[in-house]
Amino acid sequence: MDLVAGAKRVIVMMQHVNRAGETKILKECNLPLTGKGVVSELYTDIARFKFIDGKMYLTEYAPETTIEEIRENTEADFIVAEDICEMDIS
């Protein structure tokens, strides 16, 4: 079943790293895809990314997490948004 066909907005929520501490946010997907380039936003336990014109932007980060930590745990390239802010988890 193709869950992303015709969707106006696709949001992915996942853990940033696997149980072994390896990044799950890769430069290229190594699993079969039902849709390519359709994700609008990606939320993880430490970051929020938006996809705009084929580029991934870091827009929010979890409290007590640094941008450097996010870079170290993210294989995919991303741009730090100009208006980046800390997540409100209250």
C-alpha cells in the first residue's frame, strides 16, 4: 500500500540513532521506498528537520542537545536554519 500517494504533507517520527548508537538518518535510504522526496518534516528525539527544495534544514533541537551532537549523529547533510530554536517539550 502506498501511504504517501497524494498526501499533501508527510511527517516522519523516529529515534535519531539505533540501539547500537548508529545514526538512522542516512545520506541515502537503503530500504525500498514507497515515495521518494515526499517527506515534509522529520522529528526525532533530539531534532526537528524540515525539507525545503530538496534540502534538509535543522529547525529545532532538544534541550541539553547541541548542534554538534546532532551533526555527529547524522550522516545526511543538513543546513542549520537561521531561526533555529530549542524544542518546547513542556
